[in-house]
Amino acid sequence: MRGDVVQTDDAGLCFIDGENVDAWPQTCPSGVGPPCPESDIVDLNLAETRQINAGGTIQHVDATVSWRPWAPLFPAANGEGVEGAAFYFDVPPGTGLAAVVGGSRGGRDHTAALVAQEVAHLFGLEPPESPHFDGSGHSKDPVLVDPFAFDFYLLKPYVPPTGQALGDVMSSGWGQGRDLVLYNVFDWEFLRNRLAALWAPSTRMGSARRPSARQRRVLVDSLRTRFDDEPSVDVRRPQTALPHQRRRAWEWTRSGFQSVTATRSKGARSGFGADAEGFLARIADLGIEEIHAPIGDRPLSMVVSPGGYRSVHSSEFHAFEFAKASPRRARRR
């Protein structure tokens, strides 16, 4: 099966199904083989893409995905593995192919994770400038230790089961399966900028088709229900959740708001230490009215280990105009 990443006026960025392509054609486009050389297989899979892009319509294919399920009985008992490859790394939109052998194996579905990695290769992940770069186009961090990782489809935090972890999809972490893989922060921002720069009118759509007031309200209400039991602070009236205590003050720490012994220089009168006051002032400046944070001995359920190692990078990054790598084939890791 073939699928294409496209942009249209009606749907924005999406996938469309293409014509099926024989994975082992009996007649190679160049007349050589079979087996067909790699260049023939790439040309065969990109033929429909080139036809669509040459049509002069608003529809434009930016990446092509060729997928088939793994064979359980080929080449031997228990079959082949699941894997993927990108042809090629960091190529112009419409010229790249992601080939994926996916499906469910070992109780996990790997198709989505493999597609995510190989398509990302076509758009330049993993770049050398990434703090996660392993030297060969992938992430060196297989596990994402991010206590704030959130599933915006199921509207719940990621809490991996015992013995599993949240995997970085640009590393060997893709093997965690479709429900426990994400792009790391740097990679998603890099990829988002590349997708936003595609030629189709996605920017016009974003400005012309804003969600209605009702749609925004439904989304906010859906998110809010997930936080009903979480400790919260009204930024305009923080004393409601953080009441004044004699000889003590609320301070902002790595574990959220904590009550500490107060001194004249640490909030004896206001009830808030300097760090807490500064934090709340910055939040108010952003126009945020309510926040969820640990308060005393009431932690946030979504925080897995606030004191643990985090793979999320802390360095600043601003531009994504990286030098193009020479065309090469990128394989999953």
C-alpha cells in the first residue's frame, strides 16, 4: 500500500492512499533484473507522486510512504522483522520515499512509529545541531524522561506500564510501539517548522479558519476535566490555594510550591518568598489565570519523577536553517 503526505485547501496536512505497488515487480522500470535495483524501486514508488505534482492542482504530495505488513512465514518460521528506510535524508518536498514493513509484533503495533521516524528523516531529522544527535541521523536518547509528556489525543499524561518506557521515536525507542513513542522537544519543533514551510496555503487556512467559540469551549472543558483533582492556583488570588501561615512562607521550588520557614527577607509579611512571587508575576504577565502545580504534599499525578534525569534538552535554539546533508539512505535504528 502507498500513502502520501499532502496539503490541500480543504484538509491541510493529511494522508491520502495511492495505488498499490508490487514490492517485488517482475518487470523493473529500467529493464534490469529482477531483483530490481534500489533506484528502480524508488522510481516505481514515486511515479504517482510525480504525476500528481505535475498536475498543476492545489493538491501536492510532500512525502511518499510505501507500507506493507511483515510476513509471518517469510523467509523462515516467525518471519521477517519490522523495519523502515528513508530514501533519502533531508530531500526537497515531493522527492522522498519512506518504505516501511510494519504491523503488530510482540504485542505492539510498530507501523505508526516507523512511519513517524522515516518521514521525519525525509525532512531532516536528526540534524547535527540537535542535542540528541548520535552522529548518524538518529537520537542518542532511546528513553524520553519527561514528567510533563501528555497525550493530547486521549487527553491524559503518558504513564508507561511497569517494565516499559516512553520512547524517542527517532531512536531505538520506536520499538515501544505506537502508544508509547513521541518526538523529543527539539525534534518536534524542528519538524513543525519544516512542515509549516511547505508550499501549500496552510498559513492562510490557519488565519481564515479559526475554531468557533463553541469549539474552543468544548476543548477547554475536555482538558479541564482531566485536571479536576489536581492542585491548582488562581494566579489572581494565589492566597486561596496558598494561605498565609504564621512564620512560614510559600516558596517556588523544584517540587512546586512548598511551605518554608519565613524570615523578614523571605516573605514573612506577604506569605510568599521571592522565588514564588517572581514565578507568579511571570505567569500573570503571560495572561494565564490558573495553573496546576504541586502544593506541599499534594503532587501532580502527571509528574512521574520531578527529581529524576530528564532527556528533554535545556539549551536554547532559535533557527532551523541547517545545511543540507548529502543525499543518503536513512535506516531506522
